[in-house]
Amino acid sequence: MNIAGRAIGTNEKPFIIAEMSGNHNQSLERALHLVDLAAEAGVDAVKVQTYTPDTMTLDIHTGEFLIESDTNLWKGQSLYSLYEEAYTPWEWHEAIFSRCKYHGIIGFSSPFDETAVDFLETLNVPAYKIASFENVDLPLIRKVAATGKPIIVSTGMASVSELDEVVQTVRSQGNEQLVLLKCTSTYPATPGNSNLLTIPHLKKLFSTEVGLSDHTMGVGTSIAAVALGASVIEKHFTTSRVDGGVDATFSMEPQELKLLVEETERAWQSLGKIQYGPTTAEIASLEHRRSLYIGRDLKAGDVLTKDNVRIIRPGRGLSPKYLDVVLGKTIKVNATTGTPLSWELLL
């Protein structure tokens, strides 16, 4: 599959998505600067989120509409107030996507309801992302799939049966352009809770491209994901964590984002193919293997022993595996110390 002409798959370098989320801190200038920084870091795409507080929840600040979990980054806020702080004004989208186009990278979004899809279609976005918390919203997924555009779905919290419903919903619309991202929906996530071995299983189970929506700190988890077959990596990013913002705590800074781009590509390059024996690049190194050499001056008729045959570098003599074969044999010509042992020297 491809997004805006960029091929995605295990034969291509990883597709890196920089997730802006609410790290613009309600400043369009900062949002555009984030696009500049992401492009400079070498990402393939910048993603935003398209919702309003009213498309996400109700304006209620009590009961289950309050975030009360001790492990939640946003404890104490109501859902409505959190989304008021984090949402990207819809009138900014065109400017953000235009800045992406200026830099030659892809701009797209996660819609959180059907009105967001309608709006994004007016901007002709090249792809859609479904967030983990929305992967049970099959009507939304059906509407997105019906656009015929590539869909990236985070799998956080979803059971196998729920993911099967997602995949079948997308395919029921005649859309086969689907990527499933392994995701742990905690903020931040820990490497120990990432369960990356799910990635090759996802790929085999649903016959889709797979990737990782990574909420861990650092780049190690993403690199490991590429080694396991991830062709897409998504990471939140910000200008600086000290600047604050709803997602800043678990977001990458520009130099880390650049490192992510570089090291995931190195991980992908390292996969190569199944290879035994010397590669073309290694042939010259064969010279420096160990082999059998004459270890002291010998005259014709002398017998080879452990005292006068050495296993040393370089590798121009017989292989060390022949040591027991040549011991006790007679040399037929004079040989000086440092002569590589060959069958032609022996009677």
C-alpha cells in the first residue's frame, strides 16, 4: 500500500509519523513550528487530531466524566476540560497541512466522529488514523473505510475479536489499505508492557501491514518493533517537554525524533535477508581467519607434529579442521617458518 505516493511495507524503510496531538498548546504559530521541526527531523508525516470537546463528550464535570485514576496523567480534569485544552481548532488544519506540503511531508489526521471525516474530506487528506479509544466505533470506521483511503488503526485495548470486527468492517467497504498498529494505551507506556511479539502475530492473523504506536520514552521499543516487522512507527512529539502541554510528558523532542528516524531506518536496513557464508563485503576478511602454518624451519623428510605446526592467522593455509589429518605426515620439501601448510607440501 502507499500513502500519497509513499510506499509502505517491509521492503520499504519505516514510515515515521510525528503525532502533534495537543502539543501546539493552542498556538497556531507553535503548531506550524512543530511541523517545521518534524520535517527537519526527517519524518514522513505529521498527524493531528480532529475533534471538538462537544464531539468527544458531554459538558459534565462530575462522576464518570472526571478523570480519577491515580495512574492517569490527566487525573483531576474532566474529559470536557481536557479536550478543550487539547483540541486542534478546525480552522488551523488547512494551514498545518499546507505547511506539511511545503516541506514535502504528508499531513493527515485522526477523526473522532463522522463530522470530522466530512470536514477532512473537504481538505482531501490522503489517509486516516483511528485512535485506540475509537477502535470500537465501527460506524466511524465504516465511514472512513468508505472513502477508499488508507486507514491506520491503533489496536490499544482491543481483543482479537474486536480487531476482527475492525478488519471486516474496513474490508466490507472494499478497502484493503489497512495498517494495524500495536499500541499500549497508557501514557507513558513502559517497554515491559509493550508486548511487541504481538506484531508478527498481528501481521499473520489479519494479513495486513503492521506497526507500532509507541508511547514509551526513548527509541528502543520502536527499533525493536521494526526488527519484528513494523513498517509504520507513530510517536508523539513536542518542541520541548519543559514547555508543557497535554502530551508533553511522553512526547519526543526534536533531536530524539531525528534519532528515531535514523535508528529505525538502520534497524530496517539490518534485517536484510537470510544469509550464511561470507557476504560480498566479508570476502576480504576471509584472509584473516586462522589456518595451518609451518611453525619452525623444516627439512624435507621431517614429520609434522604439534611442535612445528601452528594454528594462526592469516588464513592462507589449510583449515584448522585438518590438524589431526596432517599430524604425523612427512613434508617432502624444505619449508621455512611462516609457510602456509598445503597438501602439495606433504608426501
